[in-house]
Amino acid sequence: MASGNSWADQWDSTNNEEYNSNSASDVRREKGNGKMAKVKVVALSGLEKAKIVASVGVQKVKSGTSTGIKWIKNQYQKRTSK
């Protein structure tokens, strides 16, 4: 049972030569015929748009929450000051 390798070593693919060797298909895939590069550009563009939309949404939520809390404080102060 004690093989000298930890659980992480057994499942880590970075030390495995089978996964580190560049086969001919890997080299062709890296060079690409342009289609994969175009897909990556479109995907990254979509990801950037999603990030922008998410950040704008977060800003709106923060602003709305702040406004709501201020309104609640004002309502409480009006009731307690009478």
C-alpha cells in the first residue's frame, strides 16, 4: 500500500509524461486553422460583456440597497420623533 506517492501525486496530471507530451494533433490544434482562434475571440468578447453587465448590476443593487436603507431610517426617525 505504501507506494511512496501521495494521493495528490497519483492524481496530478502535471507530472505525468503522457499528458505533457505534445502529440501531432496537439501541435495542430495549437496552431489551428483559424476557426478555433475566432471562436476564442468571440467567447472572450462575450465573457467581457457578461462581466460588464454583472458589474453594472452589482452597482445598481448596491445603490438600491443604500437608498432603501436610507428610506427605512427616515421612516423610523419620523415615527420616533413625534
